[in-house]
Amino acid sequence: MCGRFNSLANGADFAKAFNATLSGEQLEANYNVAPTTEVYALISQQVERSHLLALSVFNWGLVPSWSKDKTKSAGMINARCETLAEKPSFKNLIARHRCVIPMQGFYEWSVINSSSSRPTKQAHYVSRADGEAMTVAGLWSTWIDPIRQQFDSASPSIFRTCTIITTDANDSLRPIHHRMPVILERDAVAQWLNPSDPSPLGLLVPAENGVVVHEVTTRLERTRNVHSTQLGNDKTGRLF
């Protein structure tokens, strides 16, 4: 799974790189993204007969459109690629609600001395070997507050959320954890976001072993600390 990651330092630069429109507010750099936090997601918007890309703001943790409330969003930060077409929360999103979530890297925890009654966990920072931003496959949804809509149908409370799709870990990450986010290369990003392909599930495979590297971290800040990095001049956003 992916339970914590580093968001992009500059959404405008990422949007420009993908010829996308930055929609909504510019988020501050967040080096400690936790569930329910606002994040960027790249989506396809249908305009007449063509589709354009937009980098928009979503809350991390999916809330299906049919949910009665949004209280369980933190429990839906990840979606297993093997069961997307089966789970009610995800199967109706595959055709038209695919997204790509950009990040600098993510954190994963391995278990040390598992034989102990209280196993110790070691945090690892995972990033691309080439230093570029990761582009991770996801799904998004729009939820409307049914209570507010009942009293104010002209201006309902709209909540946009997303989830990260995971797959089996590749050989380089398997010693740390058995799952990893689906990391899409540039061509695969275009295919994943292309609305003319209603089900490009063949893209949801582990990244090649050489794509990612991982490093042990000795310190991981509490989730409320979103600005600190390792060193004053460290531009990677690592928290160790």
C-alpha cells in the first residue's frame, strides 16, 4: 500500500510539462501527505470532440458518489488493481474517472524482528532513480453532501476525492513490502487518461526494477509537520 508520500513542490510546472490546465488553487509543497489531505490529480476533461488535461485538487481518500457520508475516506486511500472491476466503490469509475497522482516519492514500512510481540517497523523513502516526479495511477470521484443538497439544491456541497491504485511490488521493493503504487511512464499516462479507452487495465503492472530506488529513513515527522526536509538545501522533500 501507499500510506504517506511527498506531493509536488510546484503544480504549475507539472501542469505545463503535461500541457494541462491548473484548475483551482495552487497547493503549497507538502512533504508529508497523509490520508484526507488535499493533493493534485491529473484528469481528462471532455471538451466538444477532444479531451484536455487538467491538474485539479482532490482530497486523498475516495468517497464513492453513493456514500451516505464522507467519514470513511481515510480507509480508501488505496485500491488494489486486481479487484477494481469487482468492488462497487471502484468498478463504475474505471471508464470515465481515471486520474494520475503526481508525487516526488512515497514511504513504505518494512517489519524488523517480526518474531517479537511488538514488531519494529523501519521506514523507507521510495523515489524514481532518475529523480523525476512519479506519476501514479488513480481513480477519482465526486460526492455531494445529501443533507446540504436537501436544503440547498442550487448550491450543494461538492467533495472531490481520489485513490491510488496499487499492484504487486517489483523485485527491488518486495523485501520492504508486498505492494506498491502503479507508476506510469509518460506514454502510459496518456493512455491511462485517454477516455476513448474505457478499460486500460493492462497498464496496471509493477514498475521495472530499475525505475525506483529506496533509502532507509531514520526519522519521519508527525503528519502535522508538512514543511520540514532533511536539510535546508535538500530539494527532494525527504523526511529523514
